[in-house]
Amino acid sequence: MARKLSKEEIIRALLDCSFYRSTGATSLADIADKLGVKKASLYNHFESRDAIVSGAIEYCAAYLRTITFMPSDIDSVAQKYPAESVLKGIVNRYFKMHEKLPLFQIYTFVESQKYFFKAAADIVLEEQNKIYLQTRTVLQALESNKKIRIAPQSIPHAALWFSRGITSTLSDYLIPKKQQIMENPATGEGELFSLPSDNRALEEVDRLIDRFTLFIQPEKSLPKLQQEKL
């Protein structure tokens, strides 16, 4: 008797296959083999391979909405710790989350599909906006607790400058890491991230934060940034 499949199982199988092969190179047969079922079983839930990809994009959007950039108790954190420690702690946590499954697969899948599907591109913009808005909240908490000296009206611009640096550094870190893993495939469960640790991205984040803290002083001004609508 054939086992029952769920849509989520099929989507997760697609994400897993896409991670190692690329989405374009992943066939229905690959997904079925991953699940240990016949290809015909997939049609009970999706009418085509493209429908699975579209379903995966919707799944990724829903999952990413559950991920937050800042801690829920940011006011308490801002009271206890210096601004530099708060910012480094938040960003380091965010990066570490993206090194784990399923977030690593989801991130790289969405990044690869944003050029082909508007829905995937919309996810990227939504994530950028989320990080910007939550960075703004963090800076407001730090300013209200007198941990930084910055005019309240300058916080939106500062948050935009900082959040764009974070999203750029995250992409520069994860996309090459995926390529490295693809070139060194795991030989068993749990070995996906058995490659040597690479702290260069976190060091780059620390440098970004160090540069940023130089500008949250009253006599300093942030570098000019072309205004973009989020």
C-alpha cells in the first residue's frame, strides 16, 4: 500500500533536491526518488512541476514571516547592554539562524527564484523591509534608553543604511557557502554543515557595526544613501 504524502513533504523534497542540484535541474523523478514514491503519486497534490515550485515559494514566504530579526524583549535588552553589544548580538543570532535547516535551504531557494518568479522577488523585498523596520525599532529602543546619541528624525535613514549592509553581507556569505556545500556533498545525515567553520561573514558584520557606531554620534552624519522606496 502506497504511503500517503502531504503537500509539505513534496515541497520539502523539492527544496532539498534544489539545494544540491538547482531548481531548474530538479525533475519530478528526483522529487519522487527523494520521497521513495512513484512519480504519479505527486500528481495527487500538484498538477505539474511548476505548481510544486509555486507551492514552495508560498511555503517559503509563510515560513520567513515567522522569523524575526530583533528579539521580542528588545526594550529590556536595550536597557541592559551597550549599543554595540546589542547590535552584534542581534545580527550574529540572525546569521546563525540562516546557517541551519530549513532556513538555509529556504533562503537560497528564494534567492535563486527571484529572477524567475515575481512572488519570490516579493519575498526578498518583504524580508528587506522587515529587517529595516525592526532595525528602526532597535535603534529607537537604544535611543530612548540613551545608549546611542542620534536625533529621532535620523533613525529611519540610519536604519536603512544599516539594514542594507546586513542583507548584503548575508547574501555574500550564504550563496558561496551553498556552492561550497554543493561541491562537497554530505555523505550522511547531519553532515550538511560539517565543513570547516567560516567566520569571515561575522567578522565583516562586526566591522559593519563598528563603522555604524561611529555615525550614531551627534557630530557625525551617515553616508549619503540614495533614497529607495521600501
